[in-house]
Amino acid sequence: MILKRVEVSSMAVNCYIVGCEETKEVAVIDPGGNARGILKVLEDNGLKAIYIINTHGHIDHIGANRAIKDATGARVLIHRNDAKMLTNAVSNFSFMMGQQVTSPPAEDFIDEGDIIKIGTTVELEVIHTPGHSLGGICLATDNIIFSGDTLFYGSIGRTDFPGGSYQDLISNIKNKLLCYDDDVVVYPGHGPATTIGFERKRNPFLRD
């Protein structure tokens, strides 16, 4: 499996490029900025982006959607509950930062249990984990979870934004993520990678 990380903004958002070694088809997960850097990784490695997957609709995760789509033709995927953030600068918070950043609308909506196939060897399973936002998702494949802003190393996503819910976020992490084996690697939207086992034992927000 192809897996590359690109830091995409001053807010240290992790963009992940994941895909099929055989076909060189990939998905770009959360291109929040640094379109030039993302496109360089694609070009340098001979990769074809077929999907842009947003784990949620906040500006720091969608900021380079338009540039990546224009350059590659990749299809934009997001949960329907966050879809309006793509095209609304107020909803995605870019307006509050003195910007008017929008994305092309989603071609397809993704939801709990959907399988996103990339090339011939990679399948990403969608896990709907609202709490940071109404449409927040994680993506699971092999021994990996891309957790967006749901779960971080030793922490969790903020829940004080519109559509956020601390109770929902904790419930979804415990019921939908902590059911995975301890050795599953978690690649979050911000900060370093972690494992399910570490978060189960050490994350202060997840202690009963």
C-alpha cells in the first residue's frame, strides 16, 4: 500500500496520500493547504489521484480541495452532514479567518460502512464518528485508521464548534474505534501517529 504524509498548513494538518501500489491510484485525505507540495508528491511518485476524501468540512482540512481537483480531476467525497461546509465560507470557518475559501461540491457522499476502493488492492472503510462535527468520519484499512479530528495522540478533537458534541465524540471513539486491536496504527489529522492500544490505556479523555 502506498502511504505518504504531507504537512499542509501552518496549523500542522496532516494530509495523507494512500493508494494502490499496482495501479498507482491514490486518495488524497484532507488536503487542507499546500497544494503545490501535495501535487509534487503525486508527480514525483507517478501517482494518479482519483479521490479527495475530507474527514470533515473545516477549512484546515479542505483548503486545497479546489486546486487538487483542478489539477487531477479527483472526485470529492465527504459525509453529507458536512457537505455544506465545502461551498460555504461561514460554515467552514474560513470567513472567520478573514478568507473566503470554498471547495467544489462533493460528487459523492460517504457514510458508515461504505467501502472506498482504490485501485486493485486498497479498500477504505468509512466510520462515521460525529462529535467534532456532524459529518466527521474516520477511515480504516488493513492495520490503519485515519482518524481526522476525531482522535489524536493523547487527546481528542474539539467539541466546542457548531455541530460538536463531547458526549457523541467520546461515545463514538469508545464504541467504533476502541473495538479495534491494540496494534492498529492511528494517523490523526494533527500531530503524531499513535495506536489504539496506547489511546485505550493512556488517553485521559477515554478513561472510565
